[in-house]
Amino acid sequence: MANTKRFSGILTPNITPVDARGNIDEDKLRGYVDWLIDHGVDGLYPNGSTGEFVRFTPEERRRIVTIVVDQTRGRIPVLAGAAEANANETIAACNAYGDMGVQAVAIVAPFYYRLGSEAVYQYFREIANAVRVDVTLYNIPLFASPIPVEVVVRLANDCPRVVGIKDSSGDVPNMMRMIAAIRPMRDDFTFLTGWDASLAVMLIAGADGGTNATSGVVPELTRALHRSVVAGQIEEAMRLQYQLIPIFDAMISLGEFPEGFRAGTRARGWDLGPGRMPISDDQREKIRAMQSHIDGLVAAVTPSLNQN
């Protein structure tokens, strides 16, 4: 049976730390998980886009979730990215993560092949009817087949295991259309935004929370923004949103995603390694040149947040 409690707040799609040889750095991952929890995140989202899930093997992805669930120790929920290359492997990953104790899994629409809406619906329906863990849809048209509003509505109506959506399109009207269509029939359905630049607006429009890469760098800021909306302090939420946008813009524009967010964590004292994507000397120089700018943006907001 699907859960009746919605996810809420800010769930961090955490970066996956790697050591000098490119292997998962378990000790650093455990320390980073504790740091994020201590700084107020409401949940963790391993194996997301920020965690570079496609650059790790299926076995490594399972190890990442095992470490995060173990280190979290039930303090906050874990929403694990479970997308694999096909439906059968995705089902196996979903069930493996469910057995590990995650609250739900997130599945991106089929990637590489661009599919139509009916194919996307059938893909998620097959998975949802076969798994023993709750499923959230992950709409990220930048990297995968889009999940149209009408498909989300159909899945919410037809599949009790589908309990929410993470939408990283930044499309506010589409989010509002989904909420308007689904909330009356599924009060348990969670709406999360993955586009940091519209976090406040999405929350004001009725989203339950966000899965935001910047929360892995400035968790105090994204938490304060969410809490301001919950408290009805809209002017304060928008003030914080305008602080968040330049940080997000700087990090997302730097080199190959998510190198900018790795630079952001270095600004907070966490060197989580170079990531799995080979980069050139010119790219490294660009990262070094941009690091001081990101350091300054992060340093400008964290002191005031730490006083709250």
C-alpha cells in the first residue's frame, strides 16, 4: 500500500564524493550526510543528477544508497534515484532500494531515446505495477523524455504506487496544472521542484518542497526559504530567492554539470573530489578561476543565515 504522508521541505540531491582514484569515498560521503542533516535538510536524494548517477555502475549506485541509508539512520527520509537503462533493471533497482529502507524511489523518464507520451505512460505504469516501494516521477526534459501533464494525471489516477513527481523543468504553469488536476483526487501526492531558480514561486503555487542542488551547498538558505513560505512570509521568501539565484546561476554555468556544485561544496569546506567526467586542463583552469567568485557568493549569505 502506498504511503499517505507527502514528502515536504528540501531534499538534497547530494553529490557523490570520489577519491583521487575516482572511487566512491565512503568516509567523506558519511561525513557529508551528517553535515547536511546538521544544517537542516529535510531529506536526502542519492543517485540524482547532481550525484552523477549515470556515471556510476549499478553496483556502485546500490552501494551509494546503502551508505546514505545507513548513515542517515532514520533521522530524515531518503528518496533514492533508481533509474536504470530499461524497465526490468529499474524494477530490480527499485525493489533493492525499497528493501534497504528508503521511503520512496525517483525514476527519470526513459533517456537517450526520445519517446512520445503514450510510451512514457506505459513505461512508468509497468514499473509502478511491479515494484514494492513507492515511486516518484522525475521530469527533467533537459536530459530525458518529458513527462507531460496529462501523463502525470493518468499515472496518479491509475497507479497507487506513484506518489509524487519531482519536476526539474522550471515550468510554473505546468506545476500549477498538475496540482489543480491531481490534488482533488490524490491528497497524498507529492509535488517537488528541482529547479532552484523558481523554488519560492513553486512553493507559493502549492508545491510541497524541492530537490535542489544548491541545498547541498547552502542548506541553510534553501531551508529558510521553504520555512518562510510555510509561515506565510512571502516577502521574506522572495528576498531569500533573490539571494539564491546568483549562487545557482554561477554553479550551474560552470563547466560540465555538476562541476559548479562541487565548487560550491568546496566553498563550504568540503572537497568531494573531481567527479567522474574527464576534464581538460583548460576546464580545470576555468573552474579555478570561477572558484573565488562562488566562494564570495556563498560567504555573503551564510553568516546571516547562521545567526537565525
